[in-house]
Amino acid sequence: MSDFRPVPEVEKHGEFLREVVELLFKNVVFTTRRDKVLLWQTPEELEKQFDFGLKQHGDDQEKLINLLRNTIKFSVKTGHPYFINQLFSGLDPYGLAGQWLTDSLNASVYTYDVAPVFTLMETHVLAEICRMIGPEWGDGLFCPGGSYGNGTALHLARFRRYPDIKQKGVGHLPRLVVFASEECHYSVHKYAAFLGIGEDNVVSVRTNEVGEMIVEDLEEKIQDQVDAGAVVIAVVATLGTTVRGAFDPISKIAEVCQRRDVWLHVDAAWGGGLIFSQKHRSKLNGIEKANSLIINPHKLLAVPQQCSLFLVKDKEILHRCFSRGAEYLFQKDKHYDKAYDVGDKYLQCGRKCDVFKFWFMWKAKGSSGFASHIDTLMDLAEYFERQVNNRCDFAMVSERQYMNVCFWYLPRYLRGKGDVLRHSPQLHKVAPQIRAVMVRHGSVMLGYQPLKQLPNFFRFVSQNSSLTRKDVDFILDHIAEIGDALFK
Ligand SMILES: *Cc1c(COP(=O)(O)O)cnc(C)c1O
């Protein structure tokens, strides 16, 4: 007989955690369409309704449970079908389980001995994705987001041209320039600034009427910069632009880059997940010609945030560029092959384990499960576009390229008027007003934005494959109903 008795503290904590899980099940995981997406409060109201203050003494468990309840109450339910605000949505049970597991283990992936399973798992996932991209692809990183991946690419592009900057710094460099389309992700500019390249040295290449980079403009602008004495270090091409979902003509861009010996980075944060779909993979044709690329499984593939991959063709460059060999962590006399200590090729030290939830979802669904997820979403986007085109109270902004459906709601006075852009100033005010009503109701969260000379428009884009055609009809009817009431 053992005289083991649970320590009261452990019992108390166990009870507490079980209660938390109950709460999450009831109020987050198993919500339905009848629940609101959010309970909107202004910042001033929320300050009053929520106990943000921190005190000398701790609260008891009942109070803590209440704090959790309120946190959920006033937070946005991004797993709700009508959260259509960003390039992530949905709540995958296997992804969530994966996230819970790694959070419980509190893993940090840098050396094999502290993260044996996750280290090998990262290697397997990176190798498999590389294999799906092309035979020459060799290495990669898990990143805290695609933005960071874009920054990493610019850094590597510069390092390849000037390997001694690792020791000497950037003081002796000429003016460097980077090219990206005018519809590229803003992180290109941010990281150009961060790296000391400067935002002004990110040259915007013009896009055509559907949002694709115009290669002739790229060539002209490269020549202009070369004539002006600048050194071109990278071209960033986007596969799946954030707003319109356009795909830059990658093969033609790659040809320019090869001719000029310039690093080609492909930002496929949003479009890259398509590698899983036989039906739609062709949108990525040519991706293998890049030097580096990013894919965000937390976007199209609905892996919980964050899960972002940076891949690179040159198998040595990450180590050459980033390794430092800190001897308190990457000791040279370990009892196993230190090649398994992957951490030194990263800029981060401690690092969250993002691989597991992706790997686990992959195990649960198989590649074919990701493919059908994608195909379902693409069908839904097609249906959405068809409905917009069929109705006189809506108009497409430009032809759909991917899952992004960019559209205007047209108040009565703008219907059947031909070129709606002649009424841009009025149209510009429509989407924000409708959105404000939807958010205050908590019914639908749908994003909008202007683009180039185009006035504000809505962007429908879902990564939640439980959305149905009925939901699409509901969303359009809901917008129309609010619009009719607002714009008599
Ligand atoms: C979302 C997005 C990014 C940035 O990814 P984060 O993970 O949000 O940092 C970069 N490029 C494109 C095209 C994107 O859509």
C-alpha cells in the first residue's frame, strides 16, 4: 500500500484547469452560428467593464475564472464562420490539440537534447515541403510569421552579395535596392528599413488591372537603378497578394533575376498552401525557380497561429549567415551528433514549437485532407463571385484570381450607372459605414480597404471550410440589408 495522497495544491490546480477546459469548450470551441462573432465595446467602455488593474495580492480561483470568462466574452471568436476579417480563420480540432500539447510541454526548439521529438519533426516537415517545391530545395526555418520570413530573405540576399557584412557590418556598402510590386505585403518595406536598406530603396513595380506585377516595368526600373549606380539585391514576387490574391508572373520574373544575377524571393505567405491541391497547384508553377520563399500554413491551411515557413534553396546559407556557436548552448563536445542542434541557424534563441500542430493536422487529414480543404474554399469563393456578378446591388472590383473576392456594395443611386469609379468619393464611404454596423451588431467581421486609386471595397476571404453557400447568401443579404437602411 502506498501512502501517497495528492498534495492539496496539486488537487486545487487540477480542478482549476479542468474548469478552464470546460469554459473553453463551452464558450470558444463549440460555438455556433447563433453566437456573436464579437461583443463590441469601445475602448472606454471596455476599460470600465473589465478588471485590467494589477495588485499587490493575488485573486482567488473564483475571481480568476471570472476573469477568464470575461476575457472570452469580450474577445473576437476567430473560429466563428462569420469572422472573415484576415487571412486566418476557423478552429481545427487537431491543430488546437497540437497547440495545447506544446503549450503544456512548454517546449523550446533549439537543441536536440531539450526537444528531441520536435527537432526531428521540424526536419521531416521542412524536408517534405522542400520536396513538394522542387528537387533542388534544401533547408528552411520555422518563423514567427511571414513578415519575419520576408525580412530573413532580404537579409540573406544581401549576405550572399556581401558575405563579409557578418563581420564588418554594412558601413562600406553602396546603395542597395529591392524590387516588389505596388501590391506587395508591407513587411517588405518594414524589414528593408530594419535592415538599413531603407524604405525608399524598395522600388514599387506597377501592377496590372488584376494586381499582377508588370514585368516590363520591373525591367525598366531595374535598368534605371543600375544606371543610377545602385546595386540590385533582390526581387520579391508575391504569389497570392494580401488584398486581391494576385499571382505575379513568376517564371518571367525568375528569368529577369537570373539574367541579372539577383536573388528572387517569393512571398507565398497566402498562396503557398496551394502546393497541397492538385487542382490548383498550377498557380504556383515556377515557384521552384526562386532562391527563397515563405509559406504560412496558419493562413490557407488553417493551422493555428502562428505557423510560418521560410525555405531556401542554398543548403548552407542559413548556417553561414546566422551561426554563432554560443558555447553554453551549442557545446562542441556533446554526446550526440551536433548537426541535430538546429537552433544555431536561427536568429532567435528560445523558439516556440510551431511544427507540432501542423504535423499533427497533416497526420490527421493527410495531404488529401488539406487538398479538399483548399478545393472546398476555392469553390466557395467562385460561388461568392458568381453571386456578386448576379446581383445589381454588388459589383466586383476586379476579376477574382484566387480566394479573395473583392467587391463593392452599391447603394441604390449607384446601380446600373456603368463606371462606378466616377463616383469614387461616395463609394469610398460605403464599406466603412456598413462594417461599423456589422461590428456593433457582432454579426459579421468582414474586412475592407482601398487599393491604389480604388475606393474602399470589401474583401471576402475564408480559410474556414465549414462555410457553406448558405453562409455566402446570408453575408451578402446581410450587407444589402444594412446598406439599404443606411443609404436610402
Ligand atoms: C499575411 C502576409 C504576410 C505576413 O505574414 P504574417 O505571418 O502575418 O507576418 C506576408 N505576405 C503576404 C502576401 C501576406 O498575405
